[in-house]
Amino acid sequence: QVQLVESGGGSVQTGGSLRLYCAASERVRVFNAMAWYRQSPGQATEFVGRVTDDGALSYAPAVKGRFTITRGNVKTTILLYMNNLNTEDTGTYYCKAEVTADGSQTYWGQGTQVTVSS
């Protein structure tokens, strides 16, 4: 069973920056894609950004231009650089690994909390 572990969450003030990190427990497995999602208090889980195995990137409109996703030195790691944070970015951030292109097999991390205060 693949496990994803996120780290790097914390508390910052509006305008601040954080870096989130996600690593998979199996380094030999290559995922079709890895992604970040988030869930704000009282809200549904929403897509943040995604990177495919061949490096294609996509972002939610709410974070485009402020957040950047990169792959780590190992392909089963992913980072999320978050700049110019605002209070609406507060939430639990989850890492997701998509094993197959059709999305039928995925793994999720336990989440890391990000809190932005004004």
C-alpha cells in the first residue's frame, strides 16, 4: 500500500509564503500524475494544481500565478510553493497520486494544515 506524507503546513499572515512537500512511500513506482487539493472549513474539497509524469502543469484559477508545483528530485515527490497567501487559502491541503491515467486508482495523503491570518 502506497502512503503519501505531506509536510510544510503552518500559519502565516496575509501575503506570506509556505512550501508544502509530499513524498510517496514507494520510490520505485512512477505515478501518472500527482496533485494538490485543499479543503477549507465548511467547504468541499477543491483542486489546487497538478503535474503529470511528463511535466504538464495545471492550476485552479484561484491560485494561478501565486502557487507553483514542482516535482522533487525523486519523481514520487511533489512540492507546492505558495506565495502571496490570503485568508481564503486557509485549509487542509492534501496530496494525491494518480496511478493510472483514467483515475481509477489513486492514493491520498493525510493532509497538512495551512492557516492564513489577516
